[in-house]
Amino acid sequence: MPRQTFWKGYLKLSLVTAQVSLTPATTDSNKVRFNVLNRNTKNRVESRYVDSVTHRPVAAKEQVKGYPRGEDDYVLLEDAELDEVGLESTRTIDIDTFVPRGSIDWIWYDKPHFLAPEDKVGTEAFCVIREAMAANDVVGIARLVLYRRERAVLLEPQGKGIVLWTLHYGDELREPAGTVDIDAKPDAKVLAMMKKLVKDQTQDWSPAMMQDPVQKRLQSIIRAKLKTMKKMTPVKKAPPVKSTGNVVNIMDALKKSLAKESGQPKRH
């Protein structure tokens, strides 16, 4: 299945620019998805916003975002005010600095994307930027508007391409839970046995290790239910109207109708 490009723009380093596209490196399209149905009618159930007090539906034009100031007390923010906070989407990944590769801890990494050149003209510029980063063993840092918000991103050369990672903001990360006594030393015999156990269970990496058992079980349940369900009787289509073989032009038909009417005696 071809990957779907969801962003197009430019990769820029100083005066070197390349037209590029972004494609998410991960997908959840293969996951089992469900619709919520009415058990009695088998019709799909709609989700609507309703007033928590009156329980009446609230139209989209009457919905507004509110920041809680106290109990049942909110600061209302209009969409126009929220739009002013966001940065303009310039569609340009402007690398403004580099950091040593591996200097950013894994916990800062968010979502990976494949970055690729869009045309032959930009391919050379793209490759020059990629090879320069690889030669210096660095990754690029830039900012970009993605998923309706401005994000810090990291560009890392990978093989013949570049992987763009969105990064978490500092306030999105929590402090480590609890403390660990890193000076504690295990018993030598226990450690030797544990090393052997780890070595015995070590094998080469394979994507098969990351299969989702829940999804497999769900698919198995669905297949079993499909086998027991009766096939729905297809709705019979109305037989096609047989053609008389004559193609009637609407103008000709009107002329004939008028001629027929004019030839008949007038009714009193």
C-alpha cells in the first residue's frame, strides 16, 4: 500500500533549499476498529455535544473553549484568539542549529516521519544536507507547524534518507518516579548467573518480536463470528428497463408533442 504524504514544503539550510515531503513512519491503519451500534436496530450511534445541565444538544456555532478558573467558572477563548497564538505555517524546515548525534535522550523523541525530496532539482540539495550531517555525526534542530501546533523537530540522517522526529516540550516530561540506589552492588554470584541468563536469551532483532497479541486475538474472534453468521441476502435490484432501440432527442420529442397538439381540434 503506497504511503500517504501528509505534508509538503521546503528543507532549508542557509541558502540551500530543497522541496521535500513528510510521511509518517508509523501507522495504525491495520488495527481492528469498531463502530458503536444500537444493539436493537444495528444502526450506528452518533456522538454529539450536549449541555451537561440541560442535556440539550449544543450547535457547533454555540461551542466555545473555556479555561477553568474555578468551580463552574471559566475564561472563554474564541477561535480567532487561539489562532493568533499559533505561529504561521511557513511550510519551511529551516535548520538553525546542530547537536552531536546521540546527545538527546530517547525520552524527548515523539513521532518519526520520513523526509524525502520531491523533485530532481531538490534531490541534490537534500543529499548534500544529509551527507554533511552524517559526516559530522550531528543531527539538525528546527521548528515546524505540524498537527495544528508548533513543534521542535530533530532531523537525523538514516541511510539514503532523513528521519524527522517531533520532540516533546520540556513541560511534557515528568520527573523520574522515585529514586534508585545506583551505588548498590549485587552479589557477584547472583550477577554472574543473571549475565548468563541474559546471554542465553539474547537473539538478533526481528520486527516479529513486536507483534500485537491483542490485535491477533481480536481478528481471531471476528473470523470465528463471521463463520457462524448467516450471509445477508443481497437486495434484489430492479430489472433494467429494456431499450426500444430508438434514441430520443428531447428537442425532437417536444416538437412532435407540439405538432400533435396543433393538429388536434381545440376543446371547448
